[in-house]
Amino acid sequence: MNDERVMLENPNTGRDDMRISRAIYDPVRAAILAAIDEAGTLPLADLRAEVERRTPSEMWETSSVGWYTTSVKLDLEAKGLIRKEGSPQQLSLA
């Protein structure tokens, strides 16, 4: 099993960075970017379902798709790859 970890950035101040498994990070990152790219603008409310649809179901047998989706989304925002706008929140590629 791949024990390599990825340090996540968070755009919110006052929050510590965390590390997650690259085996989860890479497919979730790819799913988020692909879903936003395909949609142009993706409602935040649809993001979890898109990640779940675009990743192997075995990934979520012992892990929370919602938690990992939110964590990787925040990392992508902090790195300037995606942006959020409006209310309700809409995501687009930066």
C-alpha cells in the first residue's frame, strides 16, 4: 500500500494544514477538476456526488467521501486552481 502523504493547504486562516494519503488525494483531485472543467461552473451542492461518481466505490468503503471532497476542494482553492463565487456557492477553474 502507498503510504505517501500529501500536505493540504487551507485558504481559511487559523486552521492547521493536514496530510492525507496520496492514494485518496490524487483521484479526488482529478475528479473535482474534471467535474468543474466539464460543467464550466459547478454548484458546490453537486460536488460530492460528482466525486463519488468519478472515483472507485471501493475508496469509500472505509472513508468519508464528503470529508475528503471538502478537504481537497479547500486545498485546490488555496493553491489557486479553483475559485468559488456567489451564494449558493459555484465553483469554477481559476
